[in-house]
Amino acid sequence: MSVVREKPLPVKARPARRPRRFRFTPTVTVYIALVILLIAGSVLVGLDGGVLLDQGGILNIFTRATALGLVAIGQTMVILTGSLDLSVAYLVGLTSLIAAETMAGQDGMIVPGVLLALGVAAAVGLVNGLVITVLKANAFIATLGVALILRGYLEDNYTGPAGSVPRTFQHLGYDRIGPVPVAALLMLAVAALSWWFLTRTRPGYHMYAVGGDLEVARLSGVRTRRVIVTAHVLCSLAAGLTGIYLASRLGSGAPYVGTDAGFDLESIAAVVLGGTLLAGGRGGVVGTIGGVLMLATLDTIFDDLAVDPFFKDVVRGIVLIAAVALYARHMITTRRAA
């Protein structure tokens, strides 16, 4: 009796794993650009006889970055959902006035002043979100309309600074640890909390989903209206925090402190510089902080060099256009590689 032996099947060799290449993501790119800017700025300011990164220079950078950073963190939320908010600049001025007038120089009114300012900010964000989701208005038009309403109120009721904050509350605006303002540390804490919210919680995941594809997110069971409204409320709360912080620095409320700083467009520029897509669905707070620091560093360098304001705006515009073009090219390359 013969035994038939089966031939063993050839074992396919597993393909060798390709080593992972370091990817220059938009977030990595903005921080590399920030380092290059700091080095180049230090050289230029040094040639002019100054020092960029001494204690005063670091303080200037962080002070400039604090207010813009708070607004930009909130703007990141709405842009991730595919929306935006043009009312933040007037809301900053309004909340600074509410906080200062409520406090009226009394220590016992600090908490009510802060809570009332944040409550009004949340209400404005709720209106923005409802107009966009319920009335189906375009985010640009809806938030611009709310901005015009706020401007009308401010112009009709205020001709200049109003109210006063107690000296105790001004410590928020002026105290520092070494060259770093305490308010800047609080801004970074808000950024860390926002990062955790976006990357570690279900509502944060839903914001990315809504920004990536609104219809797909809706069909997947995501309550898209709630997500967009939540993003706008959080954005307005961030603007409210900015108004409270600026009231602590100025000692009173100022109706146009937000518009004079251009926080509406500046915050969007910082978000775009940080690599967040205006169409939504991709980006994050970490990149936004890098964009904020770049803009703050540019302003500090220009002030140290006494650069003409027109030329300053031209350079900022060129930097923004270059960043958008670079990120767009990166996305095209990534898609082709995939």
C-alpha cells in the first residue's frame, strides 16, 4: 500500500515593513517656521542694536499672544465644524464693558462681573449657532449680521471707556512668573483643555466629523445642529474670556478694544497658519497656538525695528498666503501618495 505525501504549500514571505518617514504635518511646519522666525528675528534685531529674546522681548511676545490666542482657540472650534465667527471682535469689546461696569471697582463684584460677561458671551454664541442651524443662514453672513448688531449697540451706548475693575483684579493682566505673564499660562491651560476636548471626547470627535462631511455625519447619527451650536457657544465664551482679560489690563471696559486689534480676521489668520482647514474637519488647537505665536513674534520684531505699519501688513499677508499655499500643496502630495 503506497502512501501519498502531500506537498507543503509554499509559505509567502511577508513584505518587509517600510520604515516610517517623518511627516512634515502643518502643525510641525508652523513650529519649525516659528523657530526659524525667532532666529532670523534675533539676528535682525541684533544688527539693529537690540535683543529680541531678552526678558522684555519674551514678555511682549506672550502679552500679544494671550488675547489673540484665547480668541483663536474658540475660532478653531467653529472652523473645525466648517463654520466661522466674525462677531468675536465686537463681542470682546462688549464683554470687557460688561465685566468692568458690573465690577465698578469693587472686589466683591469680581465674580458676578466675570459670570455676567461669560453669560452674555454664551448667549451671543447661542444666537450665532441657532441662526446658522435653524435659519440655515451662511455662517459668514450670520455672524457678520450679529457683529453689526453688536456694533450698533456699542456705538449707540458708548463713546469711550466705561466702568472700572478693582486693583485686585488687575493682577490677572499684569502679574507674571519670570518673563511669562500669568494670563499667558492661563491661555495655555485653556488651549490644553480645548485639545483634550477635541481629541479625547465624543463631542470633540463629532466636531471633526461635522467639518469633514456634514451629510455623512448626520447619516451616522451625529446631531449636527447641536455640534455646530456648541462650537459657536465655546467660541463666544473664548471671546468673553478675552474681553475679561483685556478689562483687567486696561482697568476699564473699552468698546472697540477687539476691533482695533482686528481679532476677527487675526484669529482666522492664526487658525489658518496653524494648519486648520477653512473647510473644516482637519487641524487643531496645537497648530493654532503656533500660528498665534508666529503673529505675535512678527509684531514684536516689527516694533523693535520700527517698521512702517503698511509694510508690516504686507509681510503678514505674504506669510499667510505662503502658509495656505504650502498646506494646499502638502494635501495634494499626501493624496497622491495615498
